[in-house]
Amino acid sequence: MENQGENPEGSAESFAQILQRLKGHYDITSDSEISRRTGIPVSTVNAWTNGNRIPGRKSIEKLSAVFPAFTVEELSAAAGRRAPGPLGPDREARLIGLIRDLTADQQDVVEIQLKALGDANRRS
């Protein structure tokens, strides 16, 4: 998790603001209720509510799963993060097939590149 700061993805809404909207939509009156429903520590939810931190990808996915009126894309934008692309079974099979055709050394390079891309997305 990181400090709130600016929203590089251009969202007009901060993560703290979207949480307030989520609470209103689901008639939630406390951070502890979000914590109870998601399993995310109340101190973490409170830090988001106060604009001190923003959630990581897994927390965003968990929030969207529990509160489906708020999409991963919407929550990610408010957190200043890029939403992960869809990875259905067909795409996953195609990507794994491509990787299987590479040498062990080439697979190592691709793994390093993918990790670097994922790290960059988590920081942005």
C-alpha cells in the first residue's frame, strides 16, 4: 500500500471519496463494517478513509467482489492504479502455450519482464 497522493489515472475522485460513496450506496456507517465484510483490517480501511493510504490490487479486487456496484476499474482509477486486464481461460491458455515454446533461458527473461511490468503497475 502507498500514500494517497495524486490520481495518475485521471480519476476525479480520490479513494477516500469513493469509499464514502460506497458506504452511502451500501448503507454502511463504519469502517469496521467494511472490514467485517471483506476481512481487511479495520486499521487499513480507516487509513483509506482518511486518505492516508491506498489499497493494493488484491484489496481492490476484494472490495469489488464484496461490493459489486464498484468495479475493479473504478476502484483502481480512484486509487491511481491501472486495473489488471481480463485473463480468461482462453487467453491464459494462449499465453502459457507461447511460453512453453520458449527455451528455459527465454522463459526466464519473459518471467523477469512480466514481473517488472507488474511491479510498475503496482507503483503507478
